[in-house]
Amino acid sequence: MHRLIMVLILLTPFLFVSCLDIVEEIDLKSDKSGKATYIFNLSQSKIKLNALLKLDSIGGHKIPKLYEVEDEMSKAVSELNTKEGIVSASYSIDASEYIYTLVVQFKSLNFLNTAIQEMSYWEKSKWKPTKDFYSHEKGILTKKGEKIEVPEHRKRDLIKQKESLELGNYIFILRSFNYLEAISPLALKLSGNKKAVMYRTNLYNLINNGEELNLKITVK
């Protein structure tokens, strides 16, 4: 999945001027296999994006071409399909609505985690992957995410665009064949049938809190 970090980097010029929703959905079967779906949704800002795409750069950032974003998604899918424990990977793009979706079928979350760790993207990136994006051990499922470091020269932009970033969301959803129990943080919401958990925060809080994302859920 985390060649998709490159997609997010490409979308960075839009992050501070657009409303972006990032949705991560995990569907688990009883044998621990499942499906991961990653969605970058910029549809709420499509009118503004139509205008931005006519520019070469904004705020010192190069405006990406849509084919560049698709190329990175295609490369991510091709590489994921070679990884052990990955059943299949595919992507789709709704160009008119600016919605980018990656779907990965996996034999276990631990296989998915290893596949992410081994993506070639990391070899040429100054970023390094967190130890575990996912782990599923002894009935505890953990979802982690890197602490987001905002460069000094972008912190002023962060404050200026607070209102816009607060309209965008990061949403994590876990659905399971088995019953679930939310452990931490308190912001985790458990569904009435106890087979789904959701975590939601706006992008400003996600970027500005200076802490690593760390969700823990019991899978019974």
C-alpha cells in the first residue's frame, strides 16, 4: 500500500488548499484473510482542483499531472501482486470526481504488513516505514501510522489552512466476521453488532498532534 505514500506526496500541493478525505477500510474473515481498501477522496474540491490543474505549481510545489498519480498507483499494484501472502491488488480512478482507490486482498494482516515493509519505495525515500503498520497477534489487532512531521516552512501554511484541513478526514474502519472490542484510543467507536470499529479524526488534528497513530482492537 505504501507506494501510495508517493501518491499522497504528489497530492501534497492540493492538501493545503483542498478538502481531502482519506479512508482506510479493513475487512477480516474468520481465517484472518481479508481485504484492505484505501481511498483518497478529493471530490469535495473538484471545482477548485479543475482550476489548480491548469497551473504548473502552487506554494513552491509542482502540480502533479493526473497521469503521474495513476502511474504511481499502477506501480504499487504491480509490486504488491508479487508479494507473498498478497492474493491480488488493483486500483481504480474516478478522474471526474478525483477519487483514487486501491484494493488489496491478503492472506493475513501480517502478510500485508510485510508487503508494505518490503515495498521498493522505501529504498529511495528519506522516510522509513514504521515497524508495524499492522499486526494481528494473540487476538489483538494493531494499526499504526507514522507521526507526521511538518517542515518549518510549511507550519505557517498549516495554521492558515486550519479551517480547510478540519473539513478533511482520516477514517479507519475495521469490519470482522468475529466480534470486536475497542481498546484504545477512546475515540474508537464500536458498532451495535460489535463487528465493526471506526476511528475518525480531521486532517488538522492528525497532522498537528505530533503523535504516532496507534489503534488497538481485540478480535474475539
